[in-house]
Amino acid sequence: MVAGSSRGAAAGASAGRRAQQARRQERLLREQWQAARARAERWEAASEGEQRVAAQLLMLTERGWRLLVDRRWPGTRAANVDMLLIGPGGVFVIDVKNWRAAPEISGGRLRAGGFSRDEHRRKLLAVTKAAESAVASLGMSPVAVRPLLAFAGHRVDAELGRVRLLGEREIGPALLSERTRLSGESVRALTEHLGRVFPEYQAPPPAAPSPPAGTSQDAATRPPEADGLFDLDGLREAALDEARRAPIEQWMTFLDPDQLALVRRNWAGPARISGPAGTGKTVIALHRAAYLAQRTNGRVLYVTFANNLPRVQATFLKTMAPAVADRIDFRSLHSWAQEYLRDRGIPVHLHKEKAETAFSFAWKHLGRNSCLTEIDPQHPYWREEIDYVIKGRGITSFEEYAALPRRRRRAGLRRPHRQAVWSLYEAYEAERTERAVHDFNDVLSLALAEAAGRTGHSGYTAVVVDEVQDLTLVGVRLLHALVGDTPNGLLLVGDGQQAVYPGGFRLSDAGIDIRGDRGQVLRANYRNSKEIVDTALSVVAEDAFEDLDGLRTPGRRDIDLTYHDGEVQRAVHPTPAAHDEALLTALRGLTPQELAGSAVLCPAKRAIEHYQRLLTRAGLPVCSLDRYDGHPVEAVKLGSYRRAKGLEFKRVYLPQHDTPPPTGCPAGRTPGETAHERAELARSQLYVAMTRARDVLWLGSVCA
């Protein structure tokens, strides 16, 4: 009895354990089923949301857009891309969300329903990077590829860094308002190419809503049937031709593969891009600034010497990459330095006229009767010596100045002459100090002293310097101090042959070491035809120059030409009046659109004033380059050779271009080395002016 009871108890315990296991299994299966059902409902809801967004986007196909739906992310086994939209406004990588809670932006991060959803933004940026790499083979700039989060069931229109956030009702109007970047042929080729790189995620693809009446679903959501590999070189050339036909202010979306590689390159320290005029240095610099702004959280400083260029370049970049335009500061060097000092409570008393008066007094008392007049009797040369050689290089002692190589200064100075220059400098500084004023060099020196102890802690993640050859050594040291030698921190863009100010330096003098592939030289000219290039180079052919790397470079350099339609027109007349009438006749024959792409450039202020009066009296609309901001305006641009730097025009008119510059030498006296130096600088400025022309270079001459 006892034994039987024991066996019964054991059997009961075993059955109980099996029952408990069965109940646990039942609960697990029920939980799995419920989870699977919840996932299915979420996917169904997501699919419905995706279809509602797709319905909005399909309406764009009537306007030349193409839509690729549910594509596989290349390089992954299971990840997908909701949509790729390709159209006149560029390429959009779209991730569709069907969240119950509305998206929010807090502290630079994406949130919804009280939880962080920033991982979705990071994933979208990673997919966008893959799309950028895919279209790079066609020469498309990264700025034309945009990440977009689309929210079904919500009204949203916001930006989080470079990511655009749009609701299903906002997405169509927002994309239709994008400026035209791509031609129909480019859209077709890009869709075909991206369809190969991002294949269908599964077969058959998820059902999409019926396209609007008259639209084929295959044409709307799939790449067109391949009709053979499209010609990438042909596509790039077609894109360049299209950009050339557009207003000059409309920036290019397509770049040469070599240019695009520089935009996307990762540099381990300071880098420099150089090359002759027309090789696209400024184009690369602008695209590089946008590229860096897209990939960092900090600000980018884009700086140049001239005070008109930042306005123009800011307009170009805002058109090209509006999502990041507010994180790039376009400034002239001196205006930025003044603000930098003001923000730190350092007083600046910049007064150009009082500083000039101080120098006039110093010249009157110490220069006019000194040995300096043996070399050049005119004081502007010696003011330049102080501005560009002594103060521009940060020289603080006579012994330092006595041993200094005076780069790009032809006149040799023996020790007595240098002593006379130093005495003139000290007298000028005393007069300036007595008047309690600063000159432009003082502004940069004060800013450098402030920044020197804060190297790499300026608030900027990158600094791009355009036309670097026109800066002084102190200016370059200042900009270097803002970011130091951090990777991708400092990009210097410029060409020593286009220097339009006296004096010079080497980058090594500023403590900047450009190593290996961090020094790039461009050789392909995308702006000028052979006739225009040959005419411009003939001006400086005999003027070898020392570039910022210290290399001696011949005036006539090897250039690969890519544009062949430009021409040189010469107008030679016996009198200035006949010459000016010929200029007016040429300008009157232009349409308003042609006039908008034209510029009359002069070497000096007096000539600018003359042609301002002439054109205005003739009823021709005129826009001064000093006021030009990069927006298209149906008026001829008028300004100096210097103010035209960094710009280009379809038609350039150079009245009396071959009038010799003043030698500064009294009548009856043979011009010396300083006169030759002025003439060389004038030739460099004329070369710059000539190479601004793309289609027509008009050269006026007066020959009795």
C-alpha cells in the first residue's frame, strides 16, 4: 500500500510538470503570436503610410520626376530604402515613417512621443551617403542628393541638419518648388543608374497605388528599360552645356570627376588647391564648404580678401545647397577680423583716411628727402613696402627686415635703403599712434594675437580660403590659427599668377605644411576657349612667378581646354570718342538677358567713373560690382579688374585695355625696377580680367 501510493504520487508529479511545461509553451506561443500580429499590423500600417506618401510623389511624375520604391541598400543583406525620387530638383533619398506621435526636434536630435528616434536620421544619412557615391560616377555633386524623412498622417515642414522633414501633404509642393538642377536626359540616366545600384528589395515589389491617369506605373516607379549603357562622358558634357546656356549665376550641379573627388576627399591636415584661371577652383571651394557643412555639426568659415565676393558666393551657395547655407559664414577677411575682435571686447579704431594722413606726415618729414627717392620718388611704393612687406608679414625688428627676402618686389634694397624704410615705418607708427587709429594691417595683427593662444578653438570646424594669394602672411597665419592642423580643417584655394597686390610669401612662412596629395594642381580649363586663353596668356607669358609653395613657374603654363566656343573681338579706333561709341554699339546690340551676363571692366577708379557716366547717359542699365550680390539682374556689371576676381561672365568688355599704366617716374627719367614691378602687376590684373570671359572677350584700343 505504501509502495503503491509512492508510485502514484510520482506519476502525479510527472504529469503536473508536463502540464506546467505545456502551459508555459502555450503562453510563449500566445506571446509570439501576439507579437507577430502586432508586427504585422505595424508593417501593414507602415505599408499604408508608404503608399499614401507614394501617392503624393506619383503626382510629380507628370512634371518629369521618377520614383523608385522599396529598393535594397547596396552592401547590406536585409536593409532597404523606402524610396528614391529623381527629378529636375535633384535626387532625394526618402524614408517614410507612420508614427502615431508627431516628430519633434530637440537639441539637434529627432524625437517622437517622448522617446529618441535619432537612429532613423542616422540610418537615412548613411543611405544617402551610399546614394552620393552611386551618382558620383556621373559627376554629380553631393549637394544635389538630399535625405528626406516623410511622415504619413502628420503635417511637418522642418529641417534637422541636412535632413528635410515633410508631412505627406507638404512633400509634393515642397519638391515642386525646388530649383531645376537636372535636365530630362540627366533624370533618365540617373534613374537607370540608381535602379541598378539599388535593386528591387523583393520580387514582386510591394503594391503601389495606381498612378494618375495618363501615367504608366512602370514609367513612374521603375527605371526605364535599359537601351544600352548610357554615355557617362556624354551626360557630363550635356550637363555642362546646359549650365553654360543658363544664367551665369546658376551654379552647376555636375562637376568633373577630378573636381568631385577633391570635394569629397578626406585630408589629414591643411590642403591647397591651385591652378590657372578657369580651372574651377572656386567651384570646388564652394562645393567643399557645402560638403563639410553637411557632415559636421559646427560652422564653416568661407573667407576671401575682396569685400564683394562673399555676397556673391553666399548667394551661389544658398541656391546650390539651401539646407546648409545658414551654417557657412561668407566674409571678407578684414570684416570678419573686426567682428572677431569686437566680440572679445578688444577695441578697434580703424580709420583709413586718418591712417593715410599719418603716412603722409611721415613721408614729408623722413621719406621725401631720403635715399629712397633714388629708387622711387613716389610715396605709394614705400607705403606698399610697409603694408605688404613689413606689417603684412608681421616684422617687428629692423634686423629681421634687413635679412628678409622681399618676394615679388623687383627693386633691390641695400642696407641704407632698408634703414630708411624702417625709419619711415617707425615715423608712420608714431604718427598713427598719436592719432589713436588703426590701419587694416593692425586689425589682422590684433586678431592674430588674440587667436594665437586659442588655436583650434574658434568655433569653426573648417575654414575655406579663396584667392589666398591676395592675403598677407599675417592674414594666412590668422586663419590657420582658427583650426590649426586638424584633418579637413583648412583649405587654401588660389593661384600665384593671379595675385593682384604687391608683395608675397610662402605657405611655409606661415607654418603651414602641405604634404603629398594635400597639394593639388588643376589643369583643365572649363571656362575659356583656346582663343581667349591664348590672348590672356600672351599678356603674362614672360612673367615667371613664384607660387605659394616656393616653386618658380613660367608665365605660359600648360592647360587642358574643355570649352571651345568663345571668341576674341578687337575694336581699334583712332580716338577715345570713336572707341567709346564702338563700345556703346556693342552693348546696345545685346538682349536684356545677354546684357545681364556682361561686364565692363576697368583698371582704375577714374576709368570706372568715366564709363559709369557714359553708359548711364546712353540709357544702359548698370550694376556696380561693388553692389552685385550674385542674383541675376538685367544690367551690365561695371567694376575694376580686382573686383572681378572669382567671378565669370559670358561677355567681358575691356575698354582701352592696352593703355600703359603710369610709371610713377618723372618726365625725362628712365623707369627703374619699381616701374617694371608696377607694369608686371598691371599685366597680372589684365590677365585676371581677360580670363573672366567665357563666350566673348571684347578688347578696345585707341591707336592714333
